[in-house]
Amino acid sequence: MCIRDRFKGLLALGNSVADDEANKLTVLSVALKAADVGHGAKDLNLHKLWSRRVVEEFWSQGDIESRRNLPVSPLCDRKASNVAKSQEGFLKAIVLPLYEAFSEYLKSEAVTKSCVDQVKSNAVYWAEEATRESEGRSTFLEETNSVVSEIEEMKQATADKQSLIELSLL
């Protein structure tokens, strides 16, 4: 059973978290998961930048798999990915239900307004972007190209550090 379902079960039973160590661990797990997928609840511009970082990470994995003649993992093929549809699905299937449950647990209108509503708004963006993508009018990649430069600079810095380490070992 996934953590979200376990948490929803906890909410349905009305169990008090303070009374049970297992419940406390479930709440902690949900909080950590919410942090892990938290870019989905951020302002759209910030969310798009983090989404691009994730997409680039997936595509890099796919590039490595392809070079090694391995089957390319789902969502990791830069030639066949539909970023908008996958992001929309991720927000609707994973992020939104998680934040809705957490908001219910916290009984917080502020969390609902700042997080849940933002996830819904971001999902609308991705649905619209999916339509633009199907029509060849996608703007996401162009809008987030600065992230690619940032990633390339980080890769170069990492390679430079690796070279220095190798030289120091000689």
C-alpha cells in the first residue's frame, strides 16, 4: 500500500497521530513525500524550471541507456517524450491527492490556498501545454532553456573537479 493510501486510511479512521508511533511515522513520510514532489505546488514559473530539471535528468538517463544499448526507461526518451502529458498526469495522480490529504490532515485553509490550488493551476497549464504540444506550438522547452545551460555548467564543474582529483592521485 502506498504512503498516500495509508495516510488516507489514517484520516478516515480518525486516528490521533499523537497516540501511535506508527501514525507519527506515516505523517512524517507524507511530509517528506510532499517535500519531494513539492515543485508541483510552487508558483508556475518556478514549477516549470524544476520540471525542466527533472525532464533533463530523465533524458540524461535515457541517453546513457541508449548508448549502452539498453531499453530506454519510460519518460526517459527525449525523442518520444510528451512532457506536458506526463507532467499533467504526475500532478493529477500523485501530487494533488497527496497535498489534498495533507491539507485535510492539517485542517489548513492556508495550505489549501497556497499548495492545493497551485497544483490545480499548474495542472491546467500542463493540459493547455499538451494541446499546444500536439499542435506543434509548445513553449515549455524554449521558456526553460536557461536550465539546460545551468545543468551543462554543473556537469562541466563536476568533470573539472573529477580531473583535479585524478591529477592529485598521480
